[in-house]
Amino acid sequence: MGAGPAISAHRRDAAGVAGLRDAAASGAEYVEIDVRRAGDGTLVVHHDATVGGLPVRRLSVARIREAAAQPVPDVAEAMSIIAPHAFGHLDLKEPGVEHETVALALEIFGPGRFVVTTRDAAVLARVKRDFPGARTALSVGRGLLERGAAGDLAPLRAIRASGADMVALNHRLARVGVLRQCARAGYPVMVWTVNADRLMRRFLRDPRVAVLVTDRPTAARALR
């Protein structure tokens, strides 16, 4: 890793496989992918729970790819694209995908070359129980009207319950004292998703930030 926080290239679904290859070639230390399970059991890379207005969990991979505007890779394919260039940042979007995802990551990336993030503390606890060497981060940062949003202002109990090694913190919460809480408790912090130059500069020079997650990894590297 270079001086300053590591950079995780966030890959938007709209960018498709080409965007994944661009992220892997950007020079970022990590590339993030969002993991869901398709209706046929395949793990796929997709942020939203729906594609073309239809639930991902009820569709085959073939049907997902028909409905999507850009090619949707399966998780093993995505990991194989990333692994020669960067560490994996594996964001689990639903429970039940954790064991297969971590097993694939150990095979494709190797131990110590990926981090698993999710909002579900129970999922992270299972990962730490069954794969104690896997590095994990609890994602903190719901929308204001989402259930549990108030708890995100004081997340340490949930972080400890999850057994997480790190915290993946929404940049808005990082700016209102939650970054300070996590740092004082000894947790390295990943801050997401930071795209404005002003905010990138701020977090890139903050020693409490271990990883900056951004849609603009090339710009972040230049600023760093």
C-alpha cells in the first residue's frame, strides 16, 4: 500500500464488466463488488435488489443479463478480473451469500487479500466464526428514514457484536463525530462513497481513515 489511505474503486452496476475492468486497472488498492444470489443459486455482482424492475433473487443469471443494461458478471468472474491487480472489497448485500463468497475469495485472492463488508452484524459474526482469518468491516450508514438509522450515530455496540476488524462508514456520519468514536475505540475506518474533490482531500489526509471508497479512483490517486 502507498502513503496515506488505501483507495477502493467502487464499481457502479451501470458500468458493467467494462467498468469492472477499468476499476481493476485504475491503480486502486481495492476494487469493490456487490454480492447477491440469483434465483438459480449463482452469486452475481449487482448492487440493487432488482434488475429491470424484477427481483434478482427470483431470476436466473441468463434472465438477469437479458434484463440488465450492461453485462452482469458472476462473482467468480469478477474476482478473477480483480485479483491480478488489486485486493477484493466484497460487499455482501444479503444474508446467505457469505460462506460461498469467502470461500471463493480465499481461492481466488488468497488469505489477507480481501475485506468483507456488510450492514448485517450477524452475517459478519458468522464469517468471523467460520473464517477467523478473514478481514471484515461492518458497514454503518442507513438512510435517515430507514429502520436502525438512529443507531448509526452510536454504532460501537453493533461493531463489537459483529466481531468486525474495521468499520465501513458513510462519509456523512464520518463528518459528524462517528469517525472519532470508531478511531478512539481502535477500529480502522473505511469511508464511503467519497467523490467530491474537497471531501477526498479531507479524508485522504486524515490518519484515522484506512481506506477511501470512491467512484473516482484515478482522481483520488492523483489527490493522494
